[in-house]
Amino acid sequence: MQPADVSFAAAAAFPEVAAAVQALQIWDWPSVRAELDAAPPGMRAFVVHELAEHPEARQLAGYAWQQQPSDTAAAAVLAAHLIHTGWQIRTGAPAERVSPEQFTGFHEHLAAAEQVLIDAAARNPYDSAVGVQRLLTARGLRLGPGEVRRRYARLARIDAHNVTGQLQMLQSLCPKWSGTWPEVHAFARDRTLAAPPGAPNALLVAVGHLEHFAELGGGDTARAYLRSDAVRRELIDAADRSVWHGSFGREPGWVLALNAFAMVFLQLGDETAATGLLAAAAPFATRFPWSCLGDPAGVLRAYRRSLAGAAR
């Protein structure tokens, strides 16, 4: 696989996302709604999350919601777009490097999304897509760990293994959002063991350790952390339960799982495992976790060049 063949677009990996995006781009809300309503809870939440970055979402979903306030699919897409736009204004920079103007724009967008989601959750408390987006507003608006946990518990009652929501909950438990590493790793282990073997949820273990790796700076100290006996064993066990399990399929999270574990095993010095996982994901890639090391496309390009050089 050449670097040019890598696709960071989820629509290419998931027909459900591709169909919903195509309908959104031709301003066909009934078809977007039909795709979302036909999807099981985990896929519904995932598709909405992926629609957020498309500029058509705000006007099309906003109009649909205004015309039919009971359409919680429209509410979820509108809120997801507002949240996505707010986070783009804020950027992923540390808080001390975010300007007051950026924080204002960020909070205004998330507050608008929160109002949409409050109404949607009251109308349909069983919409997983609404539940996932409420985790993002709770974190961004800093509504507190108790509220975040309450919202996650409500989502888990709807869909116990919703990996999109679990990834958002994991972020909320990170120290950068006032959580702790023990909470991160305990949540990841718990949700991994609760999910069926072969499910992608074990990616939470890899993502939790990669977030820890990133906070440690991604250098020698960070690699030493990943290579400690306890962490290495936990990562191998998680891979055995998910990406290396015979039942591993193409549910939401499968591309991230393969990329996260590939990154993990690359840092552990196991290039054979990393290469096999990337081959299984081909031609799809995720920007995280490669962004921990720099530009994702550039990092993958350099990795493949190093492999080609070693082969020669």
C-alpha cells in the first residue's frame, strides 16, 4: 500500500456513512433520516458523529428540526455540527494557548448544541445519537464529572457497548479534563471485559494508554511507559480480545481499533504485529493516534518508507 492510497474518510469504510453523507450533500433529508432510522443504536450514533463535519448539516438538519421538533435525528445532526464547529474554533491546543475570543466562540456553539440536545432528550430519551452528543457538551461546557457519568449511564442503558460514546467518556476521564489516569484505565478495562469477544471495544485499552503516552511527550519516557510489563501485557490481552480475535468484524470502531493497536505495537518494537494490523485496516487510517507523532499522513508515509528500506 502506498501512502497515496490511505483514506482518512470514514465514509469510505462504512456504507452507512457514505449513503448518509451523499444524501446530506444533495440536501435530501428524508434519505438521511431513513439511513439513521434503519441503523442500530451503535451505528446511528457513529453516523451522526461523522456527519458533523459536513457544512450542509447545519442548514439542512436545522430546517428539518424546525419543521418537525420531534425529529431527534435532525436534532442530533444539528447539535453534532454545532459541537464540531465549536471545537474547530477552540482547536485542540492546551487551554493556556486558546484565546478568550476562541473560548467565547467555543462555548457559544456548545451552549446552542446543549439546548437542542436537552429538547431532543426530553422528546426521545432512547436516541443513542443524542446521548453521545450530550457527552461532548457536558465535557466541553465542564458540567462536572457527576453529570458526565450520569449522561454516560443513561446512554449505556440504551446501548451498553456503544463504542462512540465510550470513546467520549474515556476522553472525559483524562486528566486534561480533570479526570485521572486510574479512572481512564479502569473504565477501559471494564468496558473491554463487558463487551463480547471480538468486539472493537477493547480499543479503549489501547486509546487510554496512547493518551497517557501522548501526555508523557511521546518520547523515550513515554515508550518506557508502554513497554512496562503490566501495560504491555494489558495491551496484548486487549488485542487478543479484539483485533486478533476470530470474531472481529467491521462494526463502528474497527478502523480505529486496528490503527490504535498498530501504533501501540510499533511503539513496543513489534513491527510484524504493527504491519499486519495496518494491512488489515488498508486502505483506511485514522488521524488519531498517528497525530501523537506529527502529521498523520506524514507519519504513516515515513513508517512505510522505513519498512521498504528494511526490506531492501
